[in-house]
Amino acid sequence: MHRRPWPKAVEPKNRVIRDEPPSQCCGVGEKRPNRWLRFGLVFLVYWSGLGGCGVKGPPVPLRKPAPLPAVTDLAYRVTDGAVNLTWSLSPPLEGKAARQASFIVRRSQTALDAQACENCPQVFTTVGTVLYVDTGDRPFTARFALEAGYRYVFIVRLQMDGDVGPDSNPVKFDYTVENGVVPVEEP
């Protein structure tokens, strides 16, 4: 088997060979730009704009957790200078949700001799937290001491894993020494 030798390199006839260093071939102090570097940069910029981040569909909104159930049927009974609150929760919680849940009891307390303000917001403070314990069909309960001479408003909320549910129906009453409890009527 006979091998053919590679052809000899042929110098083009119109090529001018200079004795100057390559940095000076294009003019004084100019360097010849690297074509491959320029092509690579243009290619990267072009394809990075077209390629995107890889998401192939419209953005998906975050999943919101289901709203917490509202406390229902909040009721009160005053005995021996304290109020007994009772309420229920429908539907009952199960599993991990039941272990993380608690109820926040909030109270607004206004002096009876203070001038009533119909459009003023009520200021509530948290007076207690009741852990969620499955009570079956029985209502949840809490007891708080009262001071005479005040108008009270109580609300209860469900709290679970940092989220707070809606307010329950408020219970309103006046507590005086002479008359005991006077319910506040809704307008």
C-alpha cells in the first residue's frame, strides 16, 4: 500500500511579508481584534436572550392555604365576678392542624362613664389563649375575671401556624356592681 505525501504548503503570491511585529501590522499601536472572541460574545448574548430561564409556560401563582374556619356561636354567662365564654368550631380540625391550633380571646374594655363614640374603632387586647382540644360535640370554654363599671366586648379567633382566622361574633355587655350584667343591644 502506497501512501501519498501531504501536499506542500503553497504560499500565496500576493502575500507581503513585513518585518514589523504583529502588534504594529494594522497601524501604529492598534491590535487586530480576535474574530472568534467577537463571534463567541455575540453568540452568547443572542442565545441568552432567546433561551430564557427554561420556564416553558406562564407563571403559576403561589398556592394560598385554605382559609381557617371561623369561630361560631360565641356566647357568655357572668357568674361570681367572671365571664364564662363558650363557642364552637365548624368543621372540627384533624391531624396536624388540630395539634397546631389554638384560640385567641380578645377583649375591649371601656369605662361606663366615658362618652360613647359611635364611629370610633374599638381597641382589643389579647386576654388569653386556649389550646385546641377535640371536645367532640361540646363547646370550647374559657373564664375571665371582670371589673365592675366597664362595658365589655369579647371576640375569639382561631390561630394556626402563624395564620389567624376571622373574628367570631362579638358578645357585648355592661358589668356594674348594682345591676350585675346589662346586655348591650345592637342598633
